[in-house]
Amino acid sequence: MKKKLRGKGVVYLLGLLFMMLAFSPVFAQTVKKYAIVKASAANIRSAPSKNGSIVHVAMKGEKLELVEDLGTWLKVRTKTGIVGFIYSPLVQVEIEKVVTPAEQPPSQQPPPTTSVQPPTTPPSGARTTVSKKRSLLPLYIAGGLAVAGATAYILFRKGGLLNRGTATLRVNSTPSEAKVYVDGGEKCETPCTVENVSPGTHTIKVVRELYGEWSREMEVKGYQEYDINATLAPYGYEPDFCFGSIGSGDGQFYHPWDLTVDNDGNIYVADWGNKRFQKFDSSGNFITKHSYTTFRPSGIVFSPSNNRIYGVMNNSICLRWYNFNLDYISGHCLGLNNPRYLGRDSSGNIYIADAGNDRIVKTNSEGIEIAEWSTGSGSWPMEAAPYEDNVYVSLCWKNKVKIYSPSGTEKGEFSRTINCPDGITVDRMGHVYVVAHNDNRVYKFMSDGTEILHFGRYGTGRGNFHAPAGIEVLENGDVLIADDYNHRICKWRMTEETVTTARAKITVKRKRSGGFYGRRGRFTAGAGAPVKNIKERRRRIKK
């Protein structure tokens, strides 16, 4: 605190000295600027451009009065009164101070005009005194140095008028991997640092897909470091439409369990109770079906790597695949026991939740097993959803979601208790969607299990569920849910409004780079270690 007061005191004293000198005779002077031609000859033109006509040719050493400085061009006046523009690199600017006679110091003023008197002899016994006027030159020199020092401090200090410096922005966001924009230009992806931001007002934006952006106009000062920690708000969900009803006709359902979507937006449903797969367009209009007499389809998934539809039946040991018309192509038996839903990764590998065997079976696109792992006795896995280096598995009887590597190594689990997690899927941004079968709702999590939001409740209305099962998320963030006991498929649309308000915590500190301050802003003597004792600080400084 004392240090800050001392610093302010110095500034105040300099300001007072500047005001005192402003009213002193040292400023009673006229300043004139001249441009001296340093080239052998220079053209003076009618306009500040090489396209301007030549009104005069100035020779080397010619002294021109400087009227206005336009940067690259100077507006000048010749001794004969011709006014024009000259290219600035061709001249040298000189400043001449002219002191007016009325303002000259007494030592330089001419003596008053009086008649010459003959010297008189002083009376006998009188003392003769000679008065000497003290020269004011030292005062003018001291005043000039003080003014020059104060001016240099104001102009050239850090943050001064002529040395504003740049700022640094350190930007973090929750969630991360958000894009940072400064005045509309993309700079980096969080967490990241934006260097060399010029002082002034800037518009800072932090944007992530499927989240509301944080935006703010900020006054940025030079030589400052700004830490921006933005918390982005997710968009909510609202019911869009449902299709289907209980029954066995085309487009009807009897306990739909799982569903998937192809690249054209067509929807494929494992209609468990009606022993068939059905295909619909993106609006829910029936297209075709593939029926069985004994098998009950329980899981289905589309693989874009080979344009196949894969399916399993809970009373069959085999994995089967079909074309877009649901025509059977082939299959491979794997000794499955009551398999549930299917997942697939970006390489076209298929993940089967083999519930009766409490395991996950991973196959290639031809159904050949390449890995399997146990999920624990009595866990009853419902679905495995791979995303990058993680495989998220919903364990209904354990009321939890576990995270595995693609080879089956357990990596963790969600801390949120979910009442019989059923279908599970991951969107392109890594968010995990889990259907809570017994809670009649859908949860959305971050990849580490942090809950973002949930929606739905028990009922038969458009915004309700009754024992929801499978789930699929679309590219735009919309969600499709197989509403098991309501015998329908429902689409929930991502809203244009966020669940909460995007906000940010901004802190600012002055850059420290050398001098008596280390990089962390701690007082140091030279390059030595930080010194805490004040006397020790002073002792080192004196040395």
C-alpha cells in the first residue's frame, strides 16, 4: 500500500511541477517548424500525391516552412509564399524556438533609451553600492530538464501515450474445445492463449457446437494479462413429434426396443413384440419391414463403413446383417445369450451387449469376434457405445455406466446413480446420452460423467415416457427415443434456448517481465531469489 502511495506521490509532484512551469516565462516562446531539403532537388506538388502537378522545385538546403505533417507528405510554404506538398523522405524537419522581445529575460532585454548623464561624484563619506542582477539561466535549464523528464515519463512509460504495449488473453472454457474469436476472427481452441492483442475495445467470443456462446465487449489495456474462464450453457430439448401406436400393422409397434438412423435420415426399428424390423423415413412414414416367425429383434445398428444394417434377436445366438431394404444378407453365430442393443465404432466394428452372459462381444464387419470382456456377474449390460478411446456400457442391474477401453480394460464409471440405464449413445462432440428405463427420462453427460441436463417424465403425452429403451442422437443434436411401453418412437428437438446462462470469470494482472519483479510478480533484487524481508530488500538494492 505504501509503495502504491509513493508511486502516486511522484506522479502528483511531477504534475504540479509541470503546471508551475507552464505559467513560467520558459513557455513564453514561439515554436516554428521547417523542412530542410536534403536531396539535390525536390518537387513541391499541388496535392499530397505523385500525381499532383509541380508548383515549385526546391534545391538542396532550401528552408521551407512546415505547415502540416501528413505522414508520408508534408504541407510546406516557400519564402515566396508558394504552398504545396513535398515527399517527407526528401527533407529533414527542424524545430526553431523564437523568444519574443517582450518575453525575453531581463538580462537579454535592451536598455531603456534615456539621455546620457555625466557621471556625478558621490558626496564625501557616502557608501557606493553596485546592484547585480542574478542570471535566470540555471532556472530555465532546470525547468526544461524537469519538463522533458515529465513528458518522457508520460509518453514513453509502460502504458504511456506512445508506448501502450499489447495484452495477452488466456482463455479456458467448460466444456473445453471451444473456439475463441476476437473481433470476428478465429484465434484458437480452448484452453489456449491469444498474444499481442492491441489496447482498445474488442469483442471476445467463446463458441462450442451444441452450446450457447459467451460473448462480451472488453476494454483491453496494454501490458495486461487477462484470464477468461467461460462456462458455456447447453441448449435444452423439447418434444418434436412421435409416430407409431400399439398394434401389428405397418407402422405400428409392440414394445420397440432399439433403433438406428442411416446417412439419409431413414429410421430403422427393432420391433421386439411384433418379431420384425421396420424402416421409416425421417418423418416417421413407413417404408418397409423384415419379419420373423420366432425370432424377436432386440438390437439394430447402421454401419456407414459398408452400408449395412446389423441386427440381433434376444432369442438367437447369431449376429445378422441386411441391406437398406432390410433384405437378409448373411450372419455369424457367436453363442449369444439374450443379446440386447448394438453399437459400432468408426472402423465398422460391432459391439454386442450379451446380457445373458454379462459380457460385451466385439466383432469385425463380418461378425468375427475380435474381443470380449465381462461386465461383472449380475450386471445385465444393455448397450455398448464406443467413442474414440472409450466404450460406454450401460449396466441395468447395477444402475451405473462403466467406461472401458476398446479392448475391455475398465477405466472408470459415472458417479450419477441411474435407475436401470438402458440405451446409451454418444454424439459427435463426445456427450453421452443415457436412457433411465425406470426413471422415464434421458440424461446427457460430459464424457467424464458430469451431468449436463436431463429431460422427460412418466406419462403418455408428447413430452412423456413410459419405460423408454433405445436411443439415437442425430448430427444436429436432435434425439430419437424408442418409447417402449407407449409403443412409439419420439423425436426431441434441441431448442434455441440454453438451459442456463453462459457466463465467464475474468481476472486481470499486470505483466511482469524483469526489473525488480519476477515473472510471478514477486519482488526480487535483480535475478536473485525472492526476498520477503523489507530490510533485506533495501540492503540488496543499495548494493
